[in-house]
Amino acid sequence: MEELVRTNDPVLISFLESILQEAGIKHFVADGNMSVLEGSLTMIPRRILVASDQIRAARRLLREAGLDHELRPESGQS
């Protein structure tokens, strides 16, 4: 799996999940349960992970939605 987005904005996470689910792109929100440890302060960003074979489609989808500024750098880039 590859990291698509890293954010601590719960509204953005929900929106991204909705977009990805509607497109049939399987994804996973990592670190979602960290709020138990941090006291729900949203200091630890959540990571949206997508299967490597679907990452290009997911990136294209987010760019089309105007969310390209939220994308993590592609693998091999910093």
C-alpha cells in the first residue's frame, strides 16, 4: 500500500473516503485509532493508504476533485 494523503482533518478524511469508495478504489485509513492515545486532539495525522496497483487512479481522482495540494509526493520523490 502507498500513502495517498496525510491529514488530521476529519472532514477531509471522510470526503476522501467517499470519493475513493464511489470509484471502487480500496483504501485504508491508518492511525485512525491514535486518538485514544492522544486524547482526541487530532495532533497525529491520519494516513490514507491505497493499494499500489490503484494509486495512479486515486491520484488522478483527487487531482480531478481539486485536491492535488493534499497529495503526498509520489514514490521516489521528496
